[in-house]
Amino acid sequence: MIKLDRRKNIFYLTLDNEENRWNTTFVRKICEAIDEIEASQGPGALVTTSSNPKFFSNGLDLDWIAKTEGPERDAFLPEFMALMGNIITLSIPSVCAINGHAFGAGFMVALCHDVRLMRKDRGFACANEIEIGMLIPEPELALFKHKLPANVFFETVQLARRWTGPDAASAGIVSEAIDLSDLLPKAIEKAESLAHLGSNRHVYRAMKERLFGMSPSINDVHGAAHLLKNR
């Protein structure tokens, strides 16, 4: 379902379940991987990608949702959201190599990474909830708002725009659109260049909490000038 490997300072998380659709079992497998990463020490960085060159992650497992009831179904949303929160505040740098379609929850997990690279020649990144009759939950809207420029945010969440790699790069959703053959090597190169920032896990996580946690600095009611003058 997933694979987690470590070579020197780099962790490699590979989504390995066909279209990598999200259900409670998938969430829990990735939670285990994140816990293993967080239990490590010293410099480090994470590279996440998919074993399927067509799909990075095709969103929610709608068939599973339709036929599943009870505690496992009820656990999905809170556990999924908590996982996204843990990835966005991961205590080491994270790089996502989007090598295929990233829809809905797949787009979310990509945005939770610090750096995103995307395949150039095929694949879309899309928040398609409105197309399948779902309201985007507030935590997901907050993620998109914090990670995307304002005009890109509206096109993404309200108009369900399907972003190609080159368009996503131009819009600032990803850092770069890259040929598939170079995508993973570039992601690894970027992770290696950032791994030293993971030496102080406490500071790296704390900075993310100041950006994305409770009462984040970027949402402060006061402007930068006031904060600077009244520190």
C-alpha cells in the first residue's frame, strides 16, 4: 500500500496502491510512516511520490465510502485531517514529486509538503470536490488559502480548475514542472539540499506551527509595521 525507505538522510515515501485513493486503512499506513520519520533524529528530509506514473493520488476512495459504515468510516475524516496537519508541520523538510494526477485529497497531501515539483507532460492537480457534489471542508480551505496565491485559490476551490504541470508552475502551486525522467532525481536533489534544516527538529517544526498553527503570524489582525514597532 505504501513503502518507506531511508537512504542516508533522505526518507522515501512511495504511495503504492494503484490510484492511491484515500480510505481509513490508507491513512493509517501513512500515519505509521510519518511516526517512524518523526522518531528519527538528526538531519533529514522526506521525498514523497507514487509508484504509478499515471496517478500520484486520485483522491477519495468513493467506492469504499459508499459501502462502508460504522467506526471505520466515522474515523476517516478526523484521522485524515490530523494526518494532513502532521505532514504540514513535519519536523524535517518535505518534497513532493507529483508524477501523475493529484485530485482532491491527493492534491491536499501534495500541498502539505514544503516543496512541490510536478511532471511536465501529463497529469492534473485539481480540487474537484465541487464537481462531485461535495463542499470543501474548512481545514482544507485553510490549507489552500495558506499555500496558494489569492487568484489561484479561487480558481482552485470554486472553479475546480485542472492545473497542468506548466500551469501549476506558472501559478506558484509547484516550484517547477519537470520531465518525468528527471522528476524524482530533482526531488531528491532538492531534499538533499534542505536536509540540514532538519538538524534542529524542534525549531523546524515550531516555525511551521507559527506559519500554519493556532493564531498563525500570517493571519494576525495587525500589519507587519505595527508588529515590528511594538515587539
